[in-house]
Amino acid sequence: MTRLFKINGEVSGIMRFFHLADLHIGKRLGEFSLFFDQEYILNQILSAAKRHAPDAVIIAGDIYDKSAPAGEAVGLFDDFLTSLSRLGQPIMLISGNHDSPERLNFGGRIMARQNIHLAGLFCGQMTQIVLKDDHGETAFHLLPFIRPAQVRRFYPEAVIESYNDAVRIILAAQPPDPARRNVLVAHQYITAGDTAPERTESEQISVGGLDNIDASVFDGFDYVALGHLHRSQSIGGEHIRYAGSPLKYSFSEALHHKAITMVELEEKGALRIENLSLAPLHDMREIKGPIEKLLSPQIYEAADANDYLHITLTDEADLISPLDRLRAIYPNVMKLDFANSRSATGKGDGAAERITSKTPVELFADFYQLQQSSELPEDKLAIVKDVFAELEGKN
């Protein structure tokens, strides 16, 4: 399916577009909802779109964090998409591995009339959106997240044993026109020979790298707008690029600098990429040290105490309610760890004895503390006690 558009009804001298990906709207980190963080960053993207007036906006998959997103997540994205569409530029979206293709496709033909182009479910061929400027046509090829099994039904004669085979066959069936500038939008895991991109803890990648696709399959494309990995980076050439997520979604991303990828295409072969920095409502940081030092003004006043924090305490002495004390100053402690001589040898002498000496309820409470960085509430503790009592035949 191919559609042809002029840019805002007129022909312009340069093709400029925003490349976004991995919004993960509706994501939670432990007990923390990121709704207001995501609303804040989406409003920054809207402001940037007004300021830079891109000719198109691309969102390369993982719109939502779950295939069945909560109502507030759908409402937030609806508000963002409505506001973005009012600016008048074409918007192109594909599904990612976190999205439900069928849900994302809903209303797609109606939205296309409003210049919002959805490619949620792969139906045998890519949707193409063609824009014109002074340098001619640019074809945007929209390839939603695919798995080999999805592609085999459309190419029954082809041998499709891997993700690489699947994408190669799709692109061979709809090759880029060398007379045009060509942009591919995809959501896959890309490698370049033996070179792999940087990954983070919050991404879902198949064990053993079985879902990797070699960058060589993209020969002929002037730019490949990728989603799937949360760090902004190129792989196999500057023109094959992950936009990265607009927010940090794990502490492995704490040192990342999040941005909008703005791409400019002039004549064929002329590519310019600029990163437009994004500032979060709450940054994500890791700090380490003894508790008294971390609670001192010279430490907590040096940065925003409301940031999302992973704190590692180095105290040797036992501490009473350290998380409660820390959250009195740092309300958004997401993760608490300990690094001292006991934790360093915790897997050695005494560790097994400490575990076997605890009751199942105590072990469950310890597990809850490890996962949530907070103590098991009394009402939930009572439920857990009842459950274990019933299992032991005491009720």
C-alpha cells in the first residue's frame, strides 16, 4: 500500500523528521507508576515538534509497555497523538514486541485520513508513505515487529528459518527504489557481523541472540529508523540507528542521555542527524556510601533528592529501618542494596544457616523486601501467614 503526500500541502527544501521509539506508555518500575514522568516527556516532545516543525514524526514501536495497556496509558497516548496531529505533519507508527498489533491497528484506516499511519499487523507487505520536497520523493517503508512464523504464511515457497531470513525476504519482495530516498521503519534486534549493539536490563532479547538481523539486509536504504533497544546508537553505519527510549527505564540506563533523534535528508546520500536533549521529570541515579553520609545536606543538596534512586549502603554495622530513614530524604528510592564485608561473603559460611533458620513467612517477607525495596505491609503479612498456615494444615 503506497500513499503520496506533499509536506503540509507545499513542497519544502529539506526532509526533516523526528525518529522516536520505545515510549513504553503505562510502564511501572516496582511500586512506582511512571504516568506523570511519561506525560511530562511527551509534552517536551510536543514542544520540540512545534519548535523544529519536522515534516514527519516516526514512532518505531513499543508504543505501550503491555499488549493490553491500562486505560490511563491509552488515554495518555491518545492525548499525545491528538495534540501531535494538530501540528499537521504525517505521523507514522509501527508495532513493537510489547504492543498488540491488532489493538494498535484498530481504526487505522480512519486515522490515515488524518495523516496518522499505523502499521500494527504485518499483512504480507509493507505500507509505504511517500513525501515530496525539492529533492524529489522520500519513501517511508513501515515494517512492524515480525517473527519468522508470521512471515512464512505469506511466502510459503521461501525458506524462512530465522529473523534474518524473514526480513531479507520481505525487503527483497519490496526493494527500495534507487531513484528515491528511502527510509525503513522497523523494530528488531540488529547486529553488524560480530558487532552487537549495547543492550540494557529493561529490554527483551531472545536467549542466544536468535532474533538478530544483520545490518547488511538494509542495503539501499538511506536511513533505517529502529526501535527495540533503549540506548540511542547506530549499528552497521551511521544511517542505521536506534532512537532509544525517551525515558530511562532501568538503572542500567542511569548514565544514558535521552534525546529525540532529528534526521535531515537533502539530496540522496546527504544525511544529517541531530539529538535534541530531553530532560526528565525525575532523573534515575545510583548513589553509594554509608547512610549517615548519604543523609547529610552536602550530599542530598548536590542533586535532586526526588530523583529515582538505586542506593547502595556500605555500613558495616546493622541498621534499623534504613529504607524508612532514606525515604525521609529521598522519597523515590526504588532499589536498596548493601555492599559491605558481610554482603561480600554472604554466599559463604553462615549464609545457608541464616536461610534455613527462617520460617517460610520470614523468607517470603525477605523476598518481598528484595523485590520492592520496602517491608511487607502488615495487612499483606497477615494474608501470607494465613496462606502458609493453610498449606501446613494449621487452619
